[in-house]
Amino acid sequence: MTKEVEIVCPPGQQEDEAVLTALASSAAKISQQKITGIKILKRSIDARGRKVLYRMQVRVFIDEPVQTDIYTPEYQNIRDARRVIIVGAGPAGIFAALQCIEQGLKPVILERGKDVKQRRRDLANINKQGLVNPESNYCFGEGGAGTYSDGKLYTRSTKRGDVNGVLKTFVAHGATEDILVDARPHIGTNKLPQIITAMRESILNAGGEVLFDTKVTALLVAFGKIKGVQLGNGEKLTAGAVILATGHSAHEVFRMLHNQGILIEAKPFALGVRIEHPQEIIDRAQYHCEYRGPDLPPSYYNLVEQVDDRGVFSFCMCPGGIIAPCATAQDEIVVNGWSPSKRNNPFANSGTVVQINMEDVKGDMDDPFRMLNFQQQAEHLAFKAGGGNLVAPAQRMVDFVEGRVSVDLPVNSYLPGCKSADLKEVLPGWIHNRLRKALPAFGRKMKGYYTNEAILVGVESRTSSPIKVPRDRENFQHPQVAGLFPCGEGAGYAGGIISAAIDGVNCADGVKRYLTV
């Protein structure tokens, strides 16, 4: 028999099997001699009190062998099955492909960028020389933006689909089983490329196709139905269904749809800066101690404040991480953050952004590019303020709030370099003012947060897509084009790796229903 109980232990004992067995014995009111093993189901850190604790939900095995889970999917051969085109090899596209295979369909992934190994050279050019390859960068290429954006797997999208199924798929392709139990699961940017490569191998071994350096320039539509796609080299590929999973930065795709008369809509998003602190400041605040020690991971935070009827909030927090240059064109600055699996860099960074509603942006309310143009304006201003070569405009936190250009800047993780600037010249006034009010308020919530040791780097602008590609809520298809499935973050239906993966699975299921009608 088995029994599930909660146990609590101090840092340093969370991996001691003897200690955990004794605690489980006490919680389950079962003799230790009867316990044949325990399995951790959920694990979290409780830092609410003065003493930090690990809380774990465990399954206790009593007088029976411990059951181990096997995460080795067996994908059927779909080499000669009906073809489905998937545009984009990010989390949505990859999981859509794997689910197509499960459904007996042959996925053909078309990715404008390079595979993860080849991407590294272009990322090195971005970081060291400030040179952006518009087809291969932090946003475009195998794995999409998710490959080099930390690998955080925490999501609130638990009602959209099988979160645990997505996590198990990651484990089957090389992720550690820790992601199945941790309250805030995380893979790490250094480990994601190998996992993404393993997923590609699963697709290819089953008979699917993955084509890199392959850009879609038009959709083939006849009598209101999708017929396939046209590629940049003029070649046409036919298929009965197309899953459009191109990510939030594929602006050419939005313009392609608009030029073909396929409906797209402007969508709210958020914009601000990326804020970086020394990690030790965050650890002291969250763990209530001077020194974190080796038995606790670098701490994170989640802050939100309502300022003048708009939300100001932290976003994509990266403990022990770096700030990355995520521009997709040479004349813009876009910053994001990521962490390696050990989260052992000396800095903690987070996007800190202001909610933008439709009425906040002037222009034609019927213009689908109104919010995208607003986003791009901020990115171009940031590039100009930095002076080129992806140097980013930056300001110390207290200086920003008090309206001073910083005399100097703290050591930070942004590799192309930062230039002291007045971020008021980069950010729209109403966003700048809300951030100025929010940061001292965050400091009152978290001791040590409001400090001139922190740096604000502009701009954090790709929090989500500023354009939505509409679809039916039931069948996931575009209302004008049967067989076209807008999918993932770029279409406006996801906000991270897990939610994008789930949306990919849901769209693949929708394709199966569509093709079998």
C-alpha cells in the first residue's frame, strides 16, 4: 500500500534519504521498518517565516516495492502519413509536431533560423560584436526564444492542458526529474539545446521532417481553405493543414497575413526595463539572512503594484542569471534574461514592465499594427540612446526615480555593454512615471530592493505579442481560413514555454479533428 503525507525539513536535509524516511514515518504514523521507500511528489521552499524550510509532498511505499516511472515515449512511424506543415520550431511548434505524430500525422517543421548548434555562432556575434543576424538570433532558430530564455517551466495555465504531460516529455528527452516535483521547475539555458536536439531526433526518427533556413513568405489559400505555403526560394509545399507557430517577434509573418487579407488584430502587451541586482541582495531579502549558504538555491521574487490604474509587475525573473540582447534587427535594442541550470551567476534580473491597454496608444483603432509600431518605436529609441553595437541605455535605480543621469554604472551581466542615459528619453512618459512610482513601493515590500546598486537596462519590450491572430475557441482555426491554426505566443495564445507547448498540443489535436471530418 501507499500513503501520501507532507513533510518539512531545514535546508541541508532535503536530499538525505534517512532523514526524509524518518520524517515520513512520523507523518504517516508507520514504523520505519515497514517503509520500503518514498517518492517526492512536490517540493517547495517556504521562506515566509524567520527560518527557511523545505516542504515536500511524498508518497510512502509500505510493504511493497517502490514503483518507478518510465519516461520513454514510443512514437509511431508516420513517414507515409498525411502531412501537416508547422511554421516555427519553438516550443509550440515542436510540441505540435510530437502530438501530430501521436495522432498519426506527419509533421513538417519549417524554421527560418538555424539548428541550436549553428545558432551559437550568431549569438556569439551578437554578444561580442553587436551584430544581429535577422534570421538567426535569440528569438529565431531551433527551439525559438525559449531555447535561450532560461527554461523556466512555471505556469499558471494549468486548465489549458496537461502540464505534467509536457514536463514528462522534457524528462523523456533529457531533463532531470526534478522538474516534475519542484514548485518552480527550471531547466537552464545551458541544458535546453541538448533537449531540443533530442526532440528533433524523435521527430525525424518517426518520419517527420525539420527544415532549417526555410522561410515562409506566403500562405496558399483557395476557396477559404489552406492548401500549403510558399517558401522564400519560390518553392510551394502543399498540406491539408498549417499550424502557424512563429513566435512573438516574427513581424514579417504578421505583415504577410495582412497583405494577404487574412485578419489580424492589435493586442495589449507590456513594456518597461530589465532590472538587475546583485543576487546576494535578493537572497538577504527573501531568506532573511546575511548569507544564503549552499543548501538553498538563489532566491527569486514576484512583485506587482497598481500605479494610476495600470499594473506594474516583475516578469521572467532570472535568479543567478544574465541580461541578454534579444534584438531581431540591427537598429533596435531588446533585452531579456536567462539563467544556467545552476543559476550560479552573481546577478539576479527581472523584466519590470507596465501594462499597456489599447486606449493607451494613439492612432487608428482599426490599425492592427498600432501596438507593434509603438513597441518598435521604444526599441529604436533605446538603440539610439545606446549609441549602436547593441549597447543598451541604462540607469541606476535611485537615479532613475530621482531624475538623475547616473555618473557611472554598476558592473552588470549585459555583454554588449551599457551606456549611462536618461531612460526618460527612451520610455513613453506615462510608462516612465509609473515605473518611478512603483520602484520605491517595491522597496517597501522587499527590503533592500530599492537601491542604487541595481541597474535598469532598456528596453524590455517583447513580453508578449502586440498582435493577435484570431481563431475559433473550439476548433482552433482562423475564422477566415479553414485548416489554418494560429498557435502559441506569436498568435497571442501563450506566455511561456509550458503554455506554448500546451497550445501546440491543442492545435495538433485540432488538426486531427479537422482532417478526419
